[in-house]
Amino acid sequence: MSAESQGHRNHTLVVTVENKSGVLARVASLFARRAFNIRSLAVAPTEDDHLSRITIVVDGESAPIEQVVNQLDKLINVVDIQDLQPGHAIERELMLVTVAVEPEHRDDIVEQLDRAGGKVMSVGADSMMLSLVGDPEHIDTFENLLRPFGILEIQRTGRVALANLDETIE
Amino acid sequence: MKTDGGQALIRSLEREGVEVMFGLPGGAILPVYDPIIDSKIRHILVRHEQGAGHMAEGYAQATGKPGVAMVTSGPAATNIVTPLCDAYLDSIPMVVITGQVPTAAIGTDAFQECDTTGITASITKHNFLVTEAQDIPRVIREAFHIATTGRPGPVLVDIPKDIVDPTNPRSSLELEDNVEIDLPGYKVDTSVDPEAIQKAVELIQNAERPILYIGGGILKSRAAESLLELAELTGIHVVTTLMARGAFPDSHELCLGMPGMHGNFTAVTAMQESDLLIALGARFDDRVTGKLDEFAVSAKIVHVDIDPAELGKVRRPDVPIQGDCRTAIEAMVSVIRDSGSGDTDRTAWKSRISGWQERFPLVYEASTPGQALKPQFVIEKLRDATPADTIVASGVGQHQMWASQYWTFNHPYTWINSGGLGTMGFSIPAAIGAKVGCPDKMVWAVDGDGCFQMTAQELVTARVENIPIKVALLNNSYLGMVRQWQDMFYEERHSEVFLSKEIPDYKGWAESMGCFAMRVDDPDEVEEAIARANEVEDRPVVIDFRTAAEEKVYPMVASGTGNSDVIVPPSQEKEIR
């Protein structure tokens, strides 16, 4: 996330692809071949069995976004590409994180977690596993908050996104 | 009709109008070779799978029809990787069918297994791994549709053995009469935006120093005639890139010839000094632009391309026009016919152009008695002794540049070369493919000795399959272009560029492959040798021309420098100041 904090513009592309084997590899291979950088990537089936949706966050520094979109569009299995405008889309990410925490500090963590809207998933002798869903900046903030405790393991999904409803009505 | 996958594959190729295919059988593709015996498709048995791919490319470039190659799995698939990449960079319509191990064996490192679709994903327009026999007819239709529409390119279809093997129940299918393609993500828009055309025409009308910058897309869109009309209507000079030689007649007064690293001085300089480049089906390749931020700095850009990803990829156009080149040119012509081509005075520009043409023609120093043959001289003699519509296929290196420079291309589809990938060894198989597609035309391969040794075995194919091509081997015993760079940029330190003066014996080698062969050392023997070669119609011909090794390709824009720093031949250096 450092690029964003340095002011580089990242783009969130929602790419609808045919649900066929090898399609993700084609997308990944294209990014490698054209030297475009992926910051985050999430793939899942959609409401239509024939289609999957890939949410890609592209480092806007690595290539002009127009070129990324045009090259992606040349992939035969890519059906649609939306370049989501910041502030005009709902973006969500899930984080699972295990933090080191002595029993006497558990309450501090739980208080922070409640405020952030997260959940305790599992409690160990001197550690806790937490989950949090939110927009990526929210997750970043919470992750930073946990660092002083000592993060033992962390797994983030990469972001998924859909355009705001009023953006899609035209 | 109930049938098996192998039969359905061949039937599907026939339905696509395939008349000829180039290939070599092996284990995994065996079941598809059986129905070939009963098919009207001509199959040409190559000696190396790379040859099959380049033949399909040569066929496609000469005829405009998609080239088809078929090979087996594993090493055969990897051998055809080079032609696929070559066709991808030069936008050549080609369909390659590869055998694959049976579906159940995929992923087990089976004998002759390789991840063909994985390997070729980034060098094909698209590829398919077919896993059900029932999908074969549709996929073949889709492969040809993708290969031949929009920006053309190579498509690979990987076919596991079990779905084509008639003894395997998995190969059984119902072959429908109508096969519908199903490509929801593939749309081709050839139409052009009239507003953009209007803007382009306004720029043309007001330009003082316009240049038509023509790329291979003109040939792909069959737009040579429309281009001639546009050029004559506007009186704008034309440069034809390496991929577009022949798209505009070299003999035409508006033709400035080839631009780029070894382009002629006038073409390079006219682009450089231009105030409007009308790029038609060209892609601002680094070999054309030289150092990008010094390229044609005062020029506005109109860029027409069928591939939207080309618009702005290298140089941002002032007027981008996505669409078919011919449609765009015809639209421009129509607007100009209505509104005129403008009254901008271009007298000064035309006089500058003719000044450059007078001062910087393409030149070489003729050999003095006893000196080795000059390669340029050989090309000139060949050009003068062959029909105007002769197809020239070239390899890659100095001989390629001399062929492009010194031939006079007055017909489209008569120049076949490896432009983007720069594949040595391209010429002989490409010439064979071209001759198969155009049996009534004379086809000459112009080759170098380095290239010749990479694919010469296909002359066996040419002889055995009765494909009488002719090969002009410009043999200087060196990897000439690399030597030239070592001469110019590495203080004449020659590292691994000398091949051999006497080995191989090219005449003996060619004769052993069933060719008629000659060796020519003396300039006085050149014409007669070519005349004899032109008379041979029943077998391939090879002429081993022993040429001067120290000869360099001029002009030259050195790699990494700008196009204003053209290196001219020594005899013109005084003119540059």
C-alpha cells in the first residue's frame, strides 16, 4: 500500500472473464509480459455460471491505465472491463490476522476490534486470531494499529469491488 | 453425422476452405493424419516443424489466406514456437494445430508432453486446449475467425490424442452442419469514427510537411489501391516500412521508400522533419523511430490502427482512429473529395525532399576487377532479370536490408520477411509457403549464409514436393550484420561472427538436396547465372554468390540514437555538413 501513500494512483479494474480453465493464467501472464504491476488480485465466480470476475488493483505507475485496459481487452476470454473511479465504487477486503497478546491485554485488543467492526475468530494462550472486513484503507489502519502487539500471521484477500449503483444506471 | 474427432478436425479444416497445410506427424497427432489420406487438402511434409510454421506464414503473406500447420506434441510444439512468435509480431493469420497427450495423461509429465498452451499463450492471438471431441468443430471455426479478423495473428489449437483416436469412445461426436462460434469476449470493430476522420482531414489540409507513414496493416486490410488514391489526391509523400514494402509502388514519384534504422536518408529525414505523420497500420516500432524522444518532434500524429492498444502505446496521437485502414482511407478520400485537399503551399517542402533525394541516393561502391562481388550488385541484377511481380522472401540480417533497399517493389504481397521478431532462417521455408500459394509466380529467397544454415533442409521438402523456389545466397562467410555492429561499435573486434570460407560446400549441399546449384565469384558471371536459374522450372535452384564481407548496410541510425543522426555511406559524408 506504500505506493498509494506516496500519491501514485492505483486503479481498480473489475474484469469479467469467461469461466474457463487457464483464464487467470492468461491475465497474469499478460501483466508479466507487458511489465504491468498487480497490487492486488481477487477472483471468484459471478451470478452467471459462464463468467468469473477478477478484481485487479493495478499500479498506475507501471503503465498508463489505458494501455493496461486495451491489452487486457485483447484477451479473447475477457468479456468486459470496468475501470472503477475512486469514490464511485464499493471496495471490500477481508483480513485474517493472528496477533501475539498476553491474556491481560486481550481486552485492549477486543476494544479496538469492536470499534473497527471486526470479530474474534479464535483465542490461544498468548495469541488471538481476528477477522475484519472493510474498505482497504480501513483494513490498513487496523493492521497498523495491531503492529505494536506483534503480528504473527496475516492473510488479506485482496480487494473486491463493484461500481456504485448510481454509477451503473445510465 | 456421427464421426470421430480426427475426421471432424479434417472436415472442419475443409469447411474453412483450407487447401494446403504444412506439417509433420508424430505420436500424439497420428489419428488426425489418417483422415488426411482421404482429404482434398494438400499436406506438405516438412523436415523440421519450424519449417512448417514459416511456410504457413509465407503462404499467408503471399495469398492473404490463413496459413495452416499441424505438428505433434512436445518437441514438435516447441519447435513451432518461433514461427508462432514471428507471426504474432508481424500479425500474420495462421492456425497451428498441435497434438497433445491424452487428456488423462495431461499433467503427468507423459512422453512428449509439454504445456503447449501455457508456453504459447503470450505469443498467440489466442490458443485453445480442446478437451471434448464435441468441441472440435466449433473451436476450429473460432480459431480461423480469430486468426483472420481484426488484427490478424496466429491461433494455436492443442488437441489431446484421446479425443481424435477413433478407437477411443471419447473421440465420438455428432458433426453438425452448422457450427456457431461462441466468443462473448471477442468483438471486432472495423468502422471508423467520422468525427475523427474529419479532424484528420483538417490536419492534412493544413499540414505544410505531411508524410504518409505506411505499415503492414495496409497490406492486411488490402488497402494498397485506396492508399494510392489518397496519396495522389493529396500529393503527400509516402514512406513504406519494412513490413509494408510493396504496399505503395517504389517507382511512384511520391514514394520515398523505407524509413528506419537502415531506411534511405530521404525517408528517415522527411519523417523527422515532418509536421504531420499520417500513420496507417504502423506501430512506431523502435527500428523506425530511433531514439523515441528525438523522433519527429514537431510532427502531429494521425494514427489509424485496427488494434486500439497500438494507439498511444508508443507515441500519443493527436487524432487516434481505431478501425480498419482501408475503411479509414476511403473515408478520408471521400471527405477530401468534398472539401478539397487544402491550399497549403508545400512547394518548399517538396523541394527539400527532392534535394535530399538528389544528395543522398542509396549508393554503394562498385567492385573493382578482382574484388569480391558486391551484395547490392547481386540484388540489382536479380531485380532487373526477374518479372515485376516476383515474390522476394528474405531472411534476417544485412541481406534483408539490401533486398528491401535495392529491390523495386511495385506490387503488394511481393515482399515477405520477418520484420518484428527478426527470425534468421525465415526465408527458405517462407519462400516455399509463398510458392505453394502462388505457383504461377516466380519466388526468390534472398538469404545469407548464416540464415541458410538454419533452415536449408527445407530445400529437400521443396524438391520432393515439387515446389521450385530459387535461392540467392549472399554468402560472405560471416554473420554479416553482427560483424557490421562489431566493426562500427566494437572497434572492429570480431567475436564469433566468422563462419567459414569453404565449409559447407553450398553447391554440393544444395545438389545433394536435389537442387540445381551454382557458385558465382565473379561479377561478370552474375547475370548469366540468374538467367540460367530463371530457366529451371522443375526443381529448386541455389546460387552461392560469394560476396564481400566488409560491405556495410548504409544509411544507418545507430541503436539508441535519434533519426537526425543518420550515418551515411563514406562517399556522402561531405554532403551531410
